[in-house]
Amino acid sequence: MTADSGAVPWLPDAHRNSAWEQLRVVVAGIGVAGFAAADALQHLGASVTVLDDQISESAIDKATLLEILGVEVRLGPGASAALEADTQLLVTSPGWPPSAELLQLATSHSVPVWGDVELAWRLRDPEHSAPWLCLTGTNGKTTTVQMLEAMLRAEGLRTVAAGNVGLPMCEVVMDPTPYDVLAVELSSYQLHWLSCMSAQASAVLNVAPDHLSWHGDVERYTEAKAKIYQNAQLACVYNVEDATTRRLVEEANVVEGCRAIGFTLGIPSIGMVGVVDDVLADRAFIEGRDRNAAELAQVRDVPTGAPHNVSNALAAAALARAHGISASSVARGLRAFKLDAHRIATVATVAGVTYVDDSKATNPHAALASLRSFESTVWIAGGLAKGASFDHLVASAVDRLRGVVLLGADQDVIAAALARHAPDVPVIAVPDIDTGVMERVVSAAASLARSGDTVLLAPACASFDQFRNYSARGDAFVAAVEQLGER
């Protein structure tokens, strides 16, 4: 392949009605996002090849279906080692880092690389183009986008939570039945490849170091998050308690007239939503906001009432209000909303000790938010640290720690932070064993806990060293607690 050999003049401005039948596209990955992208492209007439170095039963099933539709699929080790000379566009799935050999090869030969969300934005139906309400953040994305979806549904709108959760965006935009509005969760992986999206309103919930091995460093991770604000039309929603989110709004290039809207757990100033006497209050989207506030909901309407969930609810409400959703629909949506499993879920109370499953807390920022919800905890932590530091987490939570139980491959990293910042807190390290690890962990936690304490699974790490995913880890915790209660 020679540089620019496959250049297509119209590609930078491509849209739903472009001449896709002229295009040869490679899709990297046959997961949920890659499958949807390949399906959409073949539907529009493009010549599509899907490459994935992994083989699984699910991948084979997807490959069979795509091949019936006329898509070429190559699976297995080495499938992505080469790029055909006539490739004119590469669409990558979110999990493929920029350093992946296939993506590097495309870049070196001037083949444009798009993410699946970039493709989806371009494939919107010009006759029925639903506004996108987009959000990102290191933590709380899925809970917040599902809260937003519930608020939009309460208003009677056809909507769906999509993107990094729920349906992939290429599937959503190709749906023959148009949506009224979309609640879009975007990961830093997806945002990295974006260039032309223009959300009706966007929010960044928080920014803390995460996925550094994928992005390279915290600066590039933050730059990816910032892309969600670019070209925002009506509102850029930021976290008043997170200075980085404010800075990203201040630096964003937005559509003229777009407003900065803060959300805070404190009393809101003009142009913000916040909390006043256990009421979620709006001083951003009402007449006379210089003098008054509108009630959106009660704090008791928010599941668990934990501070980070109240913060998530306020961010969702700001996005909903930017779209014109009524205050009553915000309240009805929150009351109808249910948290997903493994998100600060109470499992049981045994001998006066409450056991809480927050296995979804897969990084230090999320674990700290969870720890701050309880006064006295025996903290269960560990797994794959993904290059994270735990010093700030431990230093911030030390007064809440009755004890700590560590598990997983990188437990020594957390142990070192505990030794530096919480030397008096008792720590039990559970060896990395093949079976029964969570039963040992829960038993150790029970030995440290006293009546009135909370045993909290908030690992601050990924699960893949010992469990299939965070859900499997949480399920193992629940099962172990149930066994404890039967003794």
C-alpha cells in the first residue's frame, strides 16, 4: 500500500446519503460495536471486511451472520496483522487502543481511522435526526445515563440509553423507527476517535486517572474526555466540585449561545442545579433564576441517597432540562429508576454488620465515592490496578476504615499505600488461590467487623485476574455473604 492510495474526496464530509457503495472499509473487532458498524456499512452498500484476532463462540455466530450478508470476516491470531492495499477507511471498536498494530498501519498509510460513534454520527437519518444528550466521566456514567433515560421516558419520549451501555450507536441510528432523543454514554475510548459530533447537551461527571495504559498518560485521557463538549449546542454540564470539568468547559469550542451549567451537592448559584433542604433544585432552566429555584425532586427519590448518586441525578436532570423536560418528569423518572446490580447494593445484615456490593467500583475514584457513603467500613479491595495509584484514596478514607481485606494480583500496591497512609488499620491479605477466594475474603472481613460496621466490596481495581468480569466478582461476594448468614 502506498500513502493516500485509497483517498476518497467526499469521505471527510461523509453522511448517510454518501456513496458508500464506492468504499472499501475494514472494521476492527467483531464485538457489539464492531458488529453493528459492519452491519450498518454493508446495509449502505460498502464493501466490508471485519478483522479480529480473537475467536469465541459469540464471534463465530456474529461472523456467520455477517458472511450471509456479504461481509468478509477473518478471525483468529494474526487476522489483524495486515491491511489490504485498497482499504479506504478503518472503523475501530472501542477496545482497540491507538497503539494496536492494525491502527498504526492504517495511520502510517493515511487511511482514516474512525470510531464506531464517529461513524454513527455521520449515519444519522437527515429526515429524523434525534438530538444526542451525551455524558462521560471516570465514574457514574452508566447510572447517570440510565437516570436520564428514565426521565426522558417519563416525559413520554421514545428514547434509549446507548453507546457505551445498552445498544451500540450504529444500531440506534439505523433503526427504521426514529427516536425522539438519545441518552448517550461515551467512554474515553470512544471519545478519542471523535471529531465531528455536535451534541445538543453534554456532561462530564468527573475526571480521575484511569485507563492510562490505553491512552498513555492522564493528559491524553483528559483530552479524550474533553471532546464531548466540542460543538455542544445548548448546554455544557460540569461538576462544580471537580475543577477539571470546569476547565474543560472553559476551553471547549461550542456553538454560539451554548451555556455552562454546573451541578453541585451544595446550594446552587445562578446557572446551576443543586441541593436545597433535601430538594434537588434548578436555578438554570427557569424564569427568574436570579431570585428563585424550581424543585426537581426530593433527595429521597434518588436510589440509596448516597452522595455520588445524588450528584449523578443532578447531572442527568441538567441534561434532561436542557432538552426541555419538565420538572415533574425528572421526579417521576428518578422514582421509577432502579440501580443495576453490583452498584452499592445492600446484600444482607449478619450479626449487626451490613454487607454492601459495589463491585462496579473498578478504580480508586469510584471506590472513594463508595467509601464516603459509610462511616465505619471493612473495605474489600484489590484485583488489577491498571497502573492506578491508591495514595489519595487511602489518605482520604483512612478515618472510615475499621479494617481492610485485600485480594487479587495487585494487592501489594494497595497494601503499600495503606502502610504509608493508614499504618494503624488492620489488613488481611488473602492469597491468590484458584477456588474459594471470595469465601475467604468475606470470612476475613467478618472477623474484622463489629456490629454497626459495613463490609464494603469496592475493589478499586478491575476483576479480570480472578473473575470473568465485575458482575461475576459481585455475584461471588453475594454468594459468600449468603453462606456466612447460614452459619
